Amino acid sequence: MTTQVLLPKLGFSMSEGELSEWLVPDGAMVTEGQPLYALESEKSTQEVEAPASGRLRIIAAIGQTYEVGAVLAEIE
């Protein structure tokens, strides 16, 4: 089963965020709750945790801005 890693809404008015850093390399095994990436919004930078355990497959590029709900990676 595949779980999508989505860009979360971290604040009431947040509509997009910039992926500033992947904390885990593509293809690595991750565990649920493990920090996956750093997300920069208008007000702060925050680490976002893995929603599931499995092998990470990165889709989104560092330095790009994505809308809330965008698929950044998948965990297989």
C-alpha cells in the first residue's frame, strides 16, 4: 500500500509553502513520525513527519513552492 506525503496546512491562512530541505534521502526506509522534510511558510520553518512507515520515493524538488495538499513524496 502506498501513502502519499502531502504538503500540510500549518496555519489558518497558509495556501502554499516552500520545500527547503529533505531530511531523508530518496529510497530510504522511514518510520511513521520520523522527520522527513523542512517546510518554509510565510511565518516559520517547520519539520514535517512521515505519515507512515516504508520506503520513501521523493517527487518534489527542494527550493520549489507548492500548494497545500500537493503530493511531495510517496511511502511504499
